[in-house]
Amino acid sequence: MSYTFTQVTILWKAEKRQWIKTSTYAEYVYHINKHLLPFFGQLEAEPIKESTIQKFVNELIAKGLGLNTIRDSIMILRMILRFGTKLDAWPHIEFDVHYPSESEKKREVPVIPPSDCKTLLKYLQQNFSFRNLGILICIHTGLRIGEICALQWKDLDVDSGVIHITKTVQRLWLSDGDEKVNALTIHSPKTATSVRDIPISKSLMKTIRPLRKVMRDDFFMVSNAPEPLEPRYYRDYFRKLLSQLGIPPIRFHALRHS
């Protein structure tokens, strides 16, 4: 039986769906629908060659996609091609992708300038709110936005002096045939190394310790409620706060490096 790239992809998704988390599957489907099928779906009658894959990579770079995004698409493509070989849809395809030198250069990591960081810290320390406390914790610990939104008061271990990072919050969008998901999810981090304990600094402990005594263990810290704050709303809050303080716009992620 002969297969097209699209047919093999559909069979691969059905096989993969049984073994991976919905969040991972949604990421795979995004890359397939956004990048792989629009390119390789038009070449179904042609053998897929290394030169074809290199052209695909070059087009993604020309569109301004980041290197990590391109590599993720190539990783998924490799899995689909290997699956197609098992189905005898095509012979084994060995390829080595080359990235133009400019895309290999390490991008400058954005940070908040020291003067602006000082302004932000002063405001956070003088104007308490649970959202402000979350930003303060991110500056001290380098937590990701999904991790700080998933943080519950029980994760703030003042006796051991650490913050336990075991989960993350993410808005999950998935539309794949009959499977449609649009939900705020709480799940384990993507990699095992993301599950970790982070020391609480002395200055941060002074703020956290008295609060920890009176807060409910199962409440989420940033929302101080039974449900977590959605990351996109927290990003909006952070953006408006910077504008209020006269600080130039910068991504929330920059707090990890400030």
C-alpha cells in the first residue's frame, strides 16, 4: 500500500496520542498544522530528500522563526519519517540539517536595566499585593510565569527555606479532528530537571514567613484563591505595571535574567 505524507502523519498522530500528555500532543499538532503539512503536504507525490528538508528549514528561518521552534519541527519531522519507513511508505531517509550561521548565533538575552529593576523592586516592596509578591519572587528565583502561577502556599516551605517547583499552569489549545480542547491546565513541567527546590533568600523570607502562617495551603499564591491566575492575564498585569512605572516594555520572561 502506498501512503502520502499526510496519511502517514495522521497514522503517526493516532499512534503517538496513546502515549503522550495532551499538552505535548497539542504542541506536536501545532507544528504539524502550522509548518509541516503546509510545506510537505504539497510534495506528497515526490520523494522527500535532504535538499527538500533543507529548503523547509531555510523557509522557516526566512519567516523569522527562532532556532528552537525550527528544531522542534525537525524533531517531529524525523519521528514521522521514521514511522513512515516502518510502514514501507518510503525508504529510510537520512539527513543532516544545516542552519545559516546567523541563526546559530546566540541571541542576546533581554534583561531589565539595573535602574529600572531598582524602581520595580522598590514599588513591589512598598505596594503589597499577591500579584506583586509573585513578581518579586520571580526576580529573586528566576521562576517561569507558568511556574509562579501554579505555586501554592504549601509549596513555600519556610521551615526548610525552599520553594518546591513541581507543576506549571498553561492554557491548552487543541483542535485536531474531533478532539478539541480549550482549558487552563495544571501539569508537571516538561522536563525532569524543571522539578526542583529553590532556596528562599533572607530578604524574601522576611516577606513570605508571616504570610505563610495565615494562608491556606491549597490556595494558589498569586491569585490567593482555589484556582490559579492564567499566565496571559498575569502578563497583562506585568505590562501595565511597567507602563505605570515608566519602564520600557519587556517580556515577563526577562525577570529570569534580571
